[in-house]
Amino acid sequence: MICQHNPYKQGEQGGLENRMHHPRHLAEFAALKFLSNLVNVLPQSAALKLGSVVAPVGFQIGRNRRLAAEQRIRQVFRDLSEVDATRIARQSYRDLVWHLIEILRTPKVTRKWVEQNTLIDQDDRRRLDGAVALDRGCILAVPHLANWDLAGIALEQLGYPMTFIYRNQKNPLFNRHLNAMRRHIGSETIERDDPMLFRKTIRSLRKGNIIAILVDLRSRQNDLKVPFLGHTADLARGLGLMAHVAGCPVLPAYTTRPAGGRLQLHFKASIMPNRKMDRNADAERIMRATIPPLEAAIRANPEQYFWFNKRWVLEPIDNQSADGITAGRAY
């Protein structure tokens, strides 16, 4: 059951609906609300310091997740020692905690905050603005690096028209909380499992909107075999198909955390669709072209990469093991 009232509204009706939820959902939501209230009361620097204190505890408790992440790191960096693999996994987990804290602080993300806490150099801004100026919409091909969610929110605050693809959470109370944050941003949203997802995405792109799509996810079925991180990854060509049908550019894009704690947004050269090609062939060409700059960014910043992803990009499709964790996708 998904309740439709505002998650911040108190009163008899809200109390009645809450009593109808599963006790585990109520406990999870109570913990989320406590954490959300705490990190929004604290200054950003203090909230991130708190995350740095909490992260090592969670890293040690989640032994299976930790071991899976370390195994994946050594799979990519074959000459890396176990000590260094553990160090990278530990830093990656801390970055994930920071990511979640920053998303919970979404109500505080204003244009002024973005201008003070994010960086875009002139060449990257020029590439992004050039793609937007074509007025065909734009797809950002994004990896799980640093805070990929916050980047989209930052662009929205800077005046770029964004459309967010989000996933409903299993806990309906989480959905209500996240929907309230989406309303704060005021952007167009599309549910990931919507049967009309492809059509709605094309429609949004043709209106001139920007859509960021994570590409470093293992495909759910056989589609493309693409070299990635020194191995062969099973990727889906959906992003390329969207670009081909909409006639819009694709920009490989990613975020990093330079010294000082701010977030830097990077945009690489546009990949244009070729409408004279077969659409499936063009989609594959586009997907293959997006990977090298993203792979280089991951190799350069391994401690900021999300090695805990449930749909690990290098895991074979027929291996349905559920080790690791997945970040709660807010947008």
C-alpha cells in the first residue's frame, strides 16, 4: 500500500496510515527521518564529518559487502595488494555515506549553495552548453562515481532543464519522503519501471531536456558485449537507442571530489547520433564511444567509485548472486 499524503504532514490521518504499514518499514523510515533531520540541522561540514565517523563502523559490520567490493577492486586493478584494495573499498564506502548525506540535504541545495560547492571548468561548461544549444535535448552517460545524483540536482539549480529517472523503493514511506524532495527540485520525473519509459524519455528529450543515465550497470539480458575496466561487460544499448531516435547528443559525464570537499562536474566531447545508420548499429556505436572516458575517470579515482553495486557491471548475466549493496536511488 502506498499512501499519498504528504510525508511531512502530522496528524490523526497520518498516524492511522502509519499504523497500517509493516513494522520494518516504520522502523526504517523512523531511522531515515532521524538521520535526515540530524544532517539538515548540522552545517554541511559537520554532517560530512559525522559521516566519516559512522562510515568505518558500517564498513566493518558489512563483511560480505566489504569482501565483494575488495574482490571487484582486485578484479580491475590486478596488481593491487590486499591492503590497498581494502583501503580503496573503505574510502569508497565513506564516499557512499557522504553521497547519502548530501541527498538527504537536498532541501538545502539552492543555486547559491551549488555555486559555492560545485566546480565546472570552462571547457566542460562549453561542451555542455554546446550540446544544449542544439535544442535537441541531451543525454549524459554517467558512471557511479562520486555523487552522481547531486550533479543532476546542481545542474537543475544552475538553470539546465533536467528530467530525472527514478526508481520506486520497496518501502512506501521512503517513496513519500523522496517524492517530497523531488517536488522541492521541481523537475520532470519518470519512473524507471514505467512501461512508457522509452516513449516518455524521447518526448522529454525532444522538449530540450537533459537526462542523465547510469551506464555502468550489468544488463539484465544479453545485448552488448563491451570492453570495460579491462574485461568484457554486458551492457544495454537503451541509452544509444534513445539518442538515435531523439536525434540528440550524448555526453560522457562524471563527478569527482577534488581536495576541499566540493563536487566537480566533468563533461566530455559530444557523441552525435547518425540517423543514416541502422538504429541498433548506431546505438551500439554510441555506447562503445561513451565507455573510454568514463573508464579513465574510474581508474583515476577508484576510491570515489561505487564498488558495492548490486548489479556489478562485470558480473556475468547468468550469475544472479546478490552480494554487495545498492544505493537507494533518489532520482
